[in-house]
Amino acid sequence: MEKNVVVMDKRLKKFTIADRLAILHEYETSDLTGAEIAHKYGIKSASTISTWKNRLQNSKKSNIFAAGKESKRMMEDAERQELKSQIADLQRRLHESEMQNLALNTLIDVAEEQGLQIRKKSGAKQ
């Protein structure tokens, strides 16, 4: 048995994914034709090797596309998290401003109760 020969289930003539990848690697890196590789490994025809190659290329494209979609979704999730963080920060700052406004108005009310006139009277000039 040769060093590069892939062991297969001879009864079913079914190759594992690892077997197919090894055969495709040999096909791509050797000077053997598809028909010679097919004969070497007991594959029905060279078109089977072409089919495997096309499926592999399509699966790589699908994986790249899926990875791109996943990456886009992750970016959208990150953007959504950033927006949520900004909303929370703005809500906190609004609450602090409202509390400061309430405190200042209370301070002015107390001062006016003591006889200090702080707010301008509306209407006629003073």
C-alpha cells in the first residue's frame, strides 16, 4: 500500500470527509489527472472529484458568507449595546439635572419666604 493512499470502506465505496479532503489535496498538488486519481482510489469517475471540489468551494463560500452575516450581527449587537449605554447615561444625567433644578427652586422658595426677593416679578418694570 502506498504512503499517500487513503483507506476507504471498500464495501460501500463511501469516503469520509477527511478522505475526500485528502484526495482533493492530492489532486490539487500532484500532476495526476482526475481520471488517474479516480482510478487510484476506486472512484467511479473523475466527475466525482470535480463534484467534491465544487461542493468544497461552495461550502467555503457559504462559511465566509455566514461568517460575514455573523460578524454583521455582532457589530449590530455591539452598536445596540452602545446605544443602550448612551440612553442609560443620558437618563442618569437628566435625573441629576432635574434634582439640581428642584434643589435650586426649593432654595429660592425658602429664601423668598425669609423676605429675599430673588425671582423677577412678571409684568410692569420695576
